[in-house]
Amino acid sequence: VARKKARIARARTEAAQLVQAWKSFWLVYGQWPRSLNGQSAAPMNSAAMQILMGMNLTDNPKGFKFMEPNENAAEDGFMDPWGQLYRVDFKATETDDTIETYQMRVPLVNRKRHYY
């Protein structure tokens, strides 16, 4: 029971960090990376993590480090405590001529989805 609770707590913390990193990306660039924009359940694979870690200068031309997860994330992707890639939804929920609002959702294995 204690291990299960610890995994859930770790997943919630990491999911919140992931969302904060993407929010920071949005604040700097005013858009999502072209490779992820509008995707539903985009896996946080090595390509996505390299954007957040400042290693992909095409999607993150300023090379900012928005997140510094464990050293394996750049190569293997960002894994949850159950060994699955975290996934993030980048969906437009509201659009007008000047504002586009996005909802970010990080589903956790066997748990309710967490919205940020």
C-alpha cells in the first residue's frame, strides 16, 4: 500500500512539473512546438523532452531549459512510475481572432485524469 501511494504521489508531482514546463514554454514562445501543436495524448518521448530540455533548437530556438528531468529522459522519454511515457494533450479549447486557449491534461495510469 505504501509503495502504491508513493508512486501516485511521485506521478502527481512529475505531472505538475511537466505541465509547468509546458506553460513556461508557452509564455516564452506564445505557441506550442509545431511537432506537438493540437495533438491529443502526445507522448513525452525523447523528441518532446529534448524540446523541454533545450536540446532541440528547431522547436526551442532560444535553447531554454524548461525542465531538467532525470538524465534518461532525453534518450528514453519521460516515464511515469509504472514505466509508461507521460502523455500531454495540447488541444485548443477556445479560439477567437486574438486569443487561443489550451487545455493541458496528463493522464496517469489507473487513475483519474489530472487537469492543470
